[in-house]
Amino acid sequence: MLISAFLFGFLGSFHCIGMCGPIAFILPVDQTNSYKKITQIAAYHLGRLLTYTSIGFFFGLIGKSLYLFGFQQQLSIIIGVIMILIVIIPKQTINKYNLSRPISKLIGKVKSALGITLKKKTTDTFLTIGFLNAFLPCGLVYMALFAAIASGSALSGSLYMAAFGLGTIPLMTTAIYFSHFFKGKARQRIQKAIPVFVIFIGVLFIIRGLGLGIPYLSPTPVHDLVSSSIECH
């Protein structure tokens, strides 16, 4: 699943550039010192990874709680279905419910803090920018968090989101250096492929939840293994 998380982040970063690209383009990096510029960009990515890993830990903890109540398999299926529905249901229909309204004030504060921080140029500033940047609303991050919940533990949730964050680094870094790279048909084709990949991940979670006894992909539920062991004796 970590490989799929990395690929999800990599493909999704074409979408992220549309959302977070403007911030990446105006990062106050030092254009006169290559070493300092690399350090600043690394600090920016580290800040984003810290946020992704932290929220992955939190949502993985939620998944663990549900796992303890015996809902792990059902949860995996539900999240897989939700991911597929989000892609299939028209965006206009989803926007009608304005689900982001409850956190709009928090988002406003994050943007204000980003605006203030962007005026500074110290290394820790780039860490802060990256940390705050990762809190901005993003549909792909939300879907990655669904996967973190389905991971079943705080550690797995953290690792999943960390892998997702690592996947976004190559293209986000390229965006900082070469903003003109992300224009034309190549970007459009990748963006069209993202929904297909999201559906693929959703199907994987459904198969995983079905407990078909396929190693790594759809392992047999623990309680079924225990029951079989008891019957054998």
C-alpha cells in the first residue's frame, strides 16, 4: 500500500501544482546561492511531510479504534466505495453541500499565516510555510486520509501519508525550479489519469476489505483464522 501511496502522491502532485503551485512559485528562495536554495526547498518539503505524517497518525488512530471494534474489513470497503463515488459523482453535486464550510475560518487563518510567513527568508520560515501549506484544502489529500484511516493503526497511517507526501516532492520541486514545465497536453493527460488511479485505489481497498485470502492484497481476517484454528483442535 505504501507504493500505491507514493504513486498516488506523484500523480496527484499534478493536481497539487494547480492548488499549491502558486505558493511554490512565489517561495522567497535565495536565487543567488544554490546551496541555500536547496536547503530552503528541503525545509519546505520537510514542513509538508511533518504535517502529512502528523495528520496521518491522527487518522490512523481513528482507524485503529474502529479496528478494535471489529470494523476494519467493513471500513476498508466503505472507504473504497467513497473514493469511487467521489470520482463518479459530478463535482457540482458535491459542491452543493459545501462540506468545507465548518473549517473555512481555520483555512482563512492558515492563509493569513502563510501570507505573513512568505515575507520572511530564514530557513525555519520555509519549514513553517511547508507545514501550513499542507493544511490547505485538497481533495486528493482528503482521499489519502481516507486510506490512512483504513490502514488500521497510527503508525501505518503516518507511513501512508509520509509516502504520499514523498510522492509529491519530485514535481513540486520541479515547479519551484521550472514553472513553465507544467503547461500543455502532458499535464492535462496526467490530470485525466488521476480519477482512474483513484478508482483503482478504491477497488484495492474494497478487495482488501472482502478478505479473500489473497496474501498482501486481501488477507483473511484475523477472527476467521482464529475460528479455523479452534475448529481444527
